[in-house]
Amino acid sequence: MEIIREAGQMQRWAETARLAGEKIACVPTMGYLHEGHLSLMREGRRRASRLVVSVFVNPTQFGPSEDLNSYPRDFDRDCALMEAIPVDTVFAPQPADLYPPGFQTWVEAAEITRGLCGAYRPGHFRAVATVVAKLFNIIKPHVALFGEKDYQQLRTIEQMVRDLNFDVEIVAMPIVREADGLAMSSRNAYLSPEQRASALAISRALRAAGQKLAQGVRRAQELREAARVVLDAAGELNVQYLEVVDAQTLEPIGLIEAPVLVAIAAWAGRTRLIDNCVLVPPPAPTP
Ligand code: PAF
């Protein structure tokens, strides 16, 4: 497995691979890999002849009071996991290489980033879209894989690819969960055993919303209420938002007639967790 640290060298690698007729899959990550990342890599491996994984803790997507300095990092462990996939090439640049002095160009998808996490993390999705656009220009992938756990991020990237005509196929991959339902995240490493136990209420709340829809309820407010009861019963959880939105536009909805996203962000102590599920209403019976 080759490790490339410099953007120019990565671009030359990608150009050579393309000229040789290789198909490049790319999995962008911030490292501290878990089974969720590995599932993206396995699918990338399946879809292409060359698999590139970027490992870059992107400083611009962290707010001033967020966890950039303490974000978990273990490059040696990450490399061992990637070798086992196997990944062909790891792109692990330094911040100064991607953001040289004078950097001033940003990519912003407007409406899709307004609500949900975007409302609480100003500038976050602009920074994510910008770094992913840069990674696409550097790694030149034919296909790139993203997890549905970061659903708003996924939709933002899909929107960017469409609006800016990036020639990259975006593949959405399902959330990978621990056996007890907790969605896998690098930030789970921060949780104390008590906080982890409380955090399980998030996936339980999503299931409660799903059950309401399955029972025939179509008012989004009722799904929200069912989820809220579960979250409120959990000890150490501080809910930031609990929303039911259109799964495509991410706009709030009243009546569920098309697929919806139920999305939750909550603090367990000082750790911010997000989770979601897409619910599809069964078609209305024909008269
Ligand atoms: O999901 C992540 O790990 C990051 O937001 C990404 C897509 C690698 C961009 O920094």
C-alpha cells in the first residue's frame, strides 16, 4: 500500500492510473477508521480497479469551539486496517498543502445546508464541500463512497456534484451500527460507559418513529413526539434537534407522502452524536 502525502504527486498517480484504463474509487475519511469506513472501502474495492482512501482531519470544517485538537487520530492503526482491505493508495496530506497561504475559494451548496446540522454548525458544510471538491480534483475518482450516517453531508455532496458537473458517481452506503444499535462514529471513542448507554436512546427513538409510520401515522409531528418520548427518558442526553424532513430536499414537512429523513443530533456529555433513518411510506391504496 502506497502512502502519498503531496497533492501534486497524488494527481500524477491518478492521471497515470486513468491513462492505463484503471477505474478509481475514492473513500474520503478523517481517519480513526471503524467498520463504517471499512464497509465503504470494501464496496469501493468491488466497484473499481484502484482504491484510494484519503485520511485528512480537515481543519476548516471544525468550528472554533469544536474538537479539532482532540479529534482521535491513529494513523498506524488506520494503515493496518486499510492494508487488510486492501487499499491501493492512501492520500494523507498536511493542512498546509491543501490550504496554502492565500487560499480563498469555497464551494457552498445553499438550501441543502440550511437546516439540521447546518443550522448549528455555521460554515461546516461549506468546508466539507470545498475539501471534497479538492479531493475529487486531486484523486480524480470515477466513483466516491459516502455513508448515510452523515446524511446531510451526503446530500450536500450529491448536490455539489450535480450543480458543478463533477464527473464522479456518488455511492451512498447504509449506516453501520454496533450490535446494540449505536451508529458507528469515530467520536464514540469519547463516550463514558454511562454516556454510551444513554446514547442508545437515539437509535431507539428512530425506531419508535418508524413504528408510528408502520402503524399508519402520516403526521410528521406524531413521529417526532414518539421519538421525543424515548429521548426524554434517557439519562444524560441533551437533544439539539429532532427533525422529520423530506429525504431529498431536507425541508421540514407536515404530512408524510414521500420518503422522509428522521434526523437527531444530541449531546452525550461533551460528545455530539448524530443519527438518522430514512422512512418510506407505503403507497396509498388505489380506490
Ligand atoms: O465524513 C468525513 O469524514 C468528512 O466530513 C469528509 C467527507 C472526509 C470531509 O472532510
